[in-house]
Amino acid sequence: MSSLGFESGLALAHRRAGGPAGPQTPSPANLDLLTFGDSRLAFGGLNTVDTANGFTQSDTALSIGTMLASLSGHRLRLAAFPNFAIAGNTTGQMAAAPRLNAANAATLGRWWRPADETGNAGASGNKGVAEAAAYAAGIVLVLAGTNDGTGIPATSQANITTILNGLGAKTVILLNEMPRGVDKSGAQNGPVTNGADRKALSDWINTLDFASGHANARANVIVVDSWGLVVNPASGPNWQNLPGYYFDGVHPSQWGARQIAARIWQRLQTVWPGWAALPQRLPVPTADGLATPGAQQPFINTNPIFTPGSAGSVSGTWGSAPLAANVAQGWELVGESNAGGLTCTADKSETGPAGEPVQKLVLGGTLGAGLTASVLLRQRFTTNAAIAAEIAAGRLALTDVLRAMGRLRVDPGSQLLYQVALQWYFTASSTAAAIRGYVGNGVQNDLAAAFGVDAYDDGAWRDVQTMPSRLDEPNMAANPLTGANATSLVVQWGIRFLNTSAAAQPVAATIRLARTGLVRVAN
């Protein structure tokens, strides 16, 4: 049994799954990942262009792909513009060329473009099979079928076959459909239709696995048993899901997305046991930024490792604000959006798993009925002159590709904590020229209250990173970001509490943050 090799870039060396006569393990060209499917993959990985916010890339805890990248220790990496999923899509619409949206209109948007996209309208790609096949990512995660109201499984089988044929030599991680019907409260959310047909489709998808031994087996397809993970055995012929996996009976909750991603990663480690030897594929700040111009110093923000140093700053509205002396040097802690009832104690004396400095925040107080409250830990250049100085010094260029990365830990037992999100953005005097990157890591405590489960509320340290964003984004050709119109550059952690009840509730969370910065990357 061979381990991983590095031929053809970062390619996986072949090994045999069943001895000399066994099937060859699929071998992707690289470990970048696309997601292809319906809203169950689309929600959580959306890119938008609009005149109010410019270009935004969002990657949230509802995204199975995001969770998979994190669980793999970022050995798997989300590609740039990785979302080839469309809400409401049937397998027939996915298989069409050009691909169709839920209204049967061709999808000709630009922000999911292939690697050679120029940004010109005439060169625009879409989210179709051919575009996914042409994309440089070596792995495609596919989940399809929940919107196929009739013709299951025969029509769905034919469409999925067309999709797989169109993806060609890509390594495909294929989820074998999932049961549905039970929302985050544990209640049935609408009628469950075609349950037996969905089960039949799931069973057929199992036969496509490269090691199934079935005549349908495809050499490049790895099937992951998402059905067996999510189905409630007590639901009988209705084939409903276990409580907690979906927030609305169809789409994965934050916790559900994590469980599905964990099932995928478990299968991949069985298929490719050598993956544990591969390095993490994310940049990690190890020294304070802005010290050296050019490629020698990729970190755009100052103090990405939270050196305690002198006092930081505190602003906004608080019930009880922390002391600025306990905030890491150069960082600002802000209470906003209904944070007037929150209390916060800051501590910068601890160290993290690699001995790096940590910014610890202990949050409490109360939050009113139906309210959301936000706390920001941020660092920013706040003037055009400050950004222009960084450009002039060679520490930043408007042709850079940037990712934000950070390390976080959320202690067990939080209350009303909904999300800890890593965010970065350039703002501009023309809002349509803004560039924004976002990755949300949620804990969804409404699930904790009902089922005792959370996505990130387990006390483990995790590294996260945003998708890469080009500052000279081709989609922004009409409203480009320039040294003249750039007004601020921000990297921040956004901590969000949500009270969905009809009465005020206590807030509680202990959060540790470390190694947070904006970094230059190749892709």
C-alpha cells in the first residue's frame, strides 16, 4: 500500500483498495474542492455583486464544504469561487447545458467563472457541468436530487449519470442523497413526499462507488453514506431525518453540516490513509505584519499574532465594557447592535496551542427578546492616506489576492452564541467597488437547547480561512477598487448572539482568538 505522492503538483499516488486485483483508488489532480448541487450545498457558500456592497464572498457554517476544509486540517481547500450549487435545482436542471436555475433560465452569472474568465460579459461561464469540469480544482463534492419531485429514481439516475459523465476525470465525492422532513425544533416541516423513491435513489447511488464491486462502479467516484448518517430508523417508510441535522427539514443546520462533513472526512481517511501526512494548506501568521515590504512580508495587518504590547482600544455601547489595557495592542473591541446589555472581560495573558498569544473574551449579560447583538474584535486602516502609504511602501498592491485566516476556540456551555465569523473587507468611496470576504463559524445554540449539540461549542482550537479574493476582481470592471477610492481596510472577528425567544435571556460565552491576519496568497 503506497502513501501519498506529489507528482503532477499535489497529486495522490494510486493505491489498490482490494489487493492486487482490487480497484484503483481515485487520484485527484490536486486537493482543491468545488461543490456542485442544489441549495443544500449552495446555502453557506454564496458570492454576490451589487451596487450597495460591491463584491462579496460568503462562506458560512451552513456549508458542508467549509466544514470539510476545516475538519481536514485544511489539507482539502475550497477553491476560489467554489460554489457550483444553485437553490431549487433539480438534477435535470443541473445536467442541462447551459445549466438552468430553478425557473429554467440559463445561469450566465460571472462570479463563479472558470479560471480563465476575463470578466467580459461575452466570456462569462455558468455553474454548469462543463464549467465545473474545466475548473482547476481536482475534487467535486456532489449532492443532488432533493428537488426531483417526479420521476425518482429513474429520471434522477439518468441525470446524475449525465452529470458524472460531464465531470470527466474529476475525482467526485458523491453524497448518496439524504432523507428530509424534520426541522431544528424536532417537528415535521411540511409533508414528506417520495420517501421510498428517495431511498431507492440513495441505494442506487451507493452502487457508483469505485469500490462497490457493482457493475455501476465508476473509477473516479467516492460515495459517502450521508443517508445512513441522517436517516431516523424510527421513521419507517416515511424515511425522515434525525432531529438536529436540518434547520428547516431540508437544509443542513450548522451542526448538521459539520456531522455530514465529518462523515465525508472519515471516508476519505479510509480511502487515502496517507492524507494525514500532508501539510495544512493555509497561511499562518507567525510574526507581526507590516515589517518588511513586498513578498517577504505577506501579512497586511499589524500584530496578527495578538502580541499583548500596549493597550488596545474599546468602543461602542456596553452594559459593562472591558478594559482597553486587556485588549491586544493595535486591536479594537467594539460593542454594537444591541450590545448595551452585554458585559465583557478581556484577557491577553494566555497562550494558544503553539504557544502564541491569545485574546480571551468572556461575555455575559442579557439580550432582549428577538434581538441580535454583535461584538467585534477588529483591526483596520481607516483612511485613504493610510492605505496609500502601504501601497507606496510595497506592502500592499491592488493586484494582490488576499485570504483572511484566524484561530479560534469556543468553550462549552455558551448561551445564545450564534456565530463567530472571520471577516475582512475593503471599503471604497464608491460602495460598488468594495471587496468583502467572510467565513462564519456558528454554534447555533437553539440546537443546543433542543438536542444538546453545537457546531463549534466544544472547546477545540480550529483554524479557519476565507476564500481568496482578488483586489483587481474582474467582476468589478465597471467599479474597480483603486488607490484613489479605497477608504478603509478591515480584518475582524464578528461575535454574534441571537435570542429567538419571547423574553430576555442570559448571554454567556468564553471565546479565545489567536493568529488572525490578512495574507497574500497565490490562489
